[in-house]
Amino acid sequence: MKKEEIELIKDGKRLDGRGFEELRPIKIEVGVLKRADGSCYFELGDNKVIAAVYGPREMHPRHFQDAKMAVIKYRYNMAPFSVDDRKRPGPDRRSVEISKVSREALDPVIIKEYYPKTAIDVYVEVLQSDAGTRTAGINAASVALAAAGIPMKDLVSSVAVGKINGEVVLDLNAVEDNYGEGDMPVAMVARTNTITMLQMDGRFSQEEFERGLKLAATACSKIYELQRTALLERYSESIGEGEA
Ligand code: ADP
């Protein structure tokens, strides 16, 4: 089905004023939930998500245990008030898919062998959505896992690239996602350029795909620095408090 064509680029700028290679503003806060072992609030433009991590804790029911390593569980959920029209509460096909790919995006960096027979639960709640919620969720979850003290090889950072009016652009917002020609969410370990998630909706030529991936890698390095800074700020604060 061909979507209605609308002008998403005017005078070399996108409708929200951004350049083609510009991220939306990002805000990260670590340790926002008292009862979670680790938590993070992550804002990406008009996306607002919270990640909460619990564990490692004993896995129940026991037949789901892995004798050699921890099992990572990931639940992505969109609040009914997070979209324009009320979203029907509860899981649906989309949230099940996003939970699966997000878990797989984080799984390779977690040193699961340290905690056999346990579960590590990651909950991502989308409070407000404007396209890119899975990427915001992965960024938040990665920070929350680190904040929970889960041993990890590195942080995972995530962003989407897309195609609007024939141009490859970074970090689509909802209008661009709805009326654009393609969307490609990526997650990676920015420091080693290791891709842990790569999805594609729409059509990209090989050249567009390669350009998009490069844009995503540069943006993931920026996001990585913000994640790292947020964690460092939080923990240097805690050390300060402890000394007082
Ligand atoms: P992502 O949020 O990771 O980009 P999608 O591409 O599936 O995932 O969704 C794009 C955007 O479409 C979402 O961020 C949200 O703003 C909107 N959207 C998704 N599902 C719904 C829904 N059930 N009702 C209304 N809007 C939705």
C-alpha cells in the first residue's frame, strides 16, 4: 500500500528544524525508582521511557532456570496514555516482538555465567511515544542494568535511521516514521562497533544502507558518552553522600 506523500524536508531542514544527521535532545537520569535494583529514565525528544531492573534473583518457576547462567527477561510495555489515541493495555504482537529484539540486543554484553539459575528482569515502560521507543528503551535498559550492578562487558547504545523524501536521516520522529519510506533501528556496542540489533522496515539501496549504518554508529558513540556520563554523575554523587 502506498502511503500518502507529504513534504518532510523544507529548505534542507526537517519539519522539526533538525538537520539530516541530528539527534533529538536526550536526557538521562539514573536511579529514579527506589524499589528497583537499577533504573533509568530516558528522554529522546518526545519519547519518555523508564527502565527498571530486578535481580539477579532466583528464577521461578524452576523449570525455566538455566543451570549454567542467568536468564534475561525483558518486557517492553506502552502505557495506554503514551500515544495519541488510547492504546489498549496489555501485550500485543508489536510489544512481544520489541521485547524479544531488545532482549537480544542486550544479551551479548551481560556476563550471565556469574549467576546460574537466576533471572534478571528488565521492565521498560513507555510513558510517551514519538517513534524510536524501542531504541530509547534499550538505551535506558542498558544504563539500568549497569546501575543494578549487573556485570557487563560494555554498554549498548541504540538509535534508528530512516529515509524521508529520498534522504537518509538520523532518528526519525513519529511524523517521519509514519510518512517516510524506511526505518532502520540499530543497537550496538559503540566502542567496538559490534551490532547487536538491526531491523529494517521499507527499502534502502545498498549505498543508503551503508550510509545509514555509519550515521547510526556515530550517533551511538554520542549516546554512549551520555549514558556513561549519567552513570558516572550518579555514582560520584553517591560517593559524596556516603562521605557526608
Ligand atoms: P518505535 O517506537 O520503536 O519506533 P514503531 O516503529 O513500531 O516502534 O512505532 C513508531 C511509533 O508509532 C511509536 O513510537 C508510536 O509513537 C506509534 N505507535 C506504535 N504503536 C502504536 C499504537 N498501538 N497506537 C498508536 N501509536 C502507536
